[in-house]
Amino acid sequence: MTTVLVTGGARGVGLGIVRGFLDAGYDVVTCSRHEPTNDMGEAEFIKADVRDLSQVDGLVSAVLSRYGTLDVVVNNAGGAPPVDAATASPRLHAKIIELNLVAPLHVSQRANTVMQQQETGGVIVMIGSVSGTRPSPGTAAYGAAKAGLANLATSLAVEWAPKVRVNTVVVGPVDTEQSHLHYGDAAGVSSVGSTIPLGRMAVPADVAQACLWLASPGAAYVSGSTITVHGGGERPAFLAASNAVEPS
């Protein structure tokens, strides 16, 4: 059995990733700062704050004690509240960068130490965001951290090869149980979805499938790469603002 650790897997995208790996037959361990309120199936939950290095060490040790190997890590824990960059406190900015960039580095570092000693090595997947590839007004520090996360993955992929593959999944808007915090009611979610070429926002299972492929033998030669899961992106604003007739 292959063991995967998914950080921040108690809800939202992380929970979708947990369920995807469970359905694929993996042993799944996940962590969060808060006790889960959702059905996590057969996944093992360990309460841990990945910003605390001592808790990260305890988390990795617990996985090894229980399962003997750590084959895949999905660095999903992250997020940030909407905030004006001009007025946000330096402490808040530091916490956002710590959670979205520094913590994944520490988790990956600890996982790599284990994976380098395993005959089959391991796979690390960073969960990025389109906020790191385009302007991110209202979440500037978050966007900057996610941009750094994608760059970090490319560097680690070189440093830790050939035993460990490191890749990034860049995620667009996702419809989760917390969508209302960002997009309002169901009409808001639908309205955002209409701006996406594929006609809808992603669901957590879409992200899970990308992670599963990166963890699979089918991606054995994929490292230092980015997979963008955003439904084709966003229609350029100038198209709506202009009177140009689109080609048929």
C-alpha cells in the first residue's frame, strides 16, 4: 500500500484530494489545525499546525510509525482572508507567507529526508493558485506566496532528483463549502463560473485527479512542472468591454 500525506485535508480542496487518494487505494493521512467536521472515510487525521516545525516533525514521525513509508506528500494547507495590502498589518502578511510558502518548504524538507532513504523515492505536490500567476488584488501577500511556491517546486525538483519528483498544481476558482465567503450565494458562484471557458468553477475532485496523476507511474518523467487546473482560465476583460465581433 502507498502512503500519502495531505496537509489541510479536513475540508474544501484538501478533503477532495483526501477522498480521491482513498478511492484510488492509498493509505491516507491528513492534518489540520482544527478537528474535522466532515466525513473523512478511512483517512487518518492528525491534529497539527504545519507552521510549527516541531509539529511537522511529529506528523512525519507518526506517519512513519503507523505505515512505515511516506510515498506522496500533497502540500495543500494554505489560504488567506481578503485584506487591503495598504492597511494589512505586517504580522498578518508574515503569517500568510509563513502558511503558504514557508510551511510547505518545511514539510517538503522533512518528507524529502525520508523519501531519499526509500528505494522508490517519493513524490511531492504543491497546491498553487492562479493568484500566483496573475494580479491578486485583495490577497496580494497570498498571491506572492503562491508564486514563490511554484518557483520553489522547480528548485526542489532539481536539488532532490532523481529520488524525489516535485511538481505544482495551479488551481483556479473552486466551488467548495466555503465558496460563499469569496463569491457570495449560488448566483455568485454561477456568475463566476460563466467567466470560465469550460463554463463552471472547478470542484475538489478535479484537483484530486491532477494530484493522482502526478503521483502515479504515468507521471514518472514529470518533475519541476506545473499543471494548471483552471478550466481554460478567464476570458480577457477587453473582449467584454469592446464591440469587436468574435470570429465564428
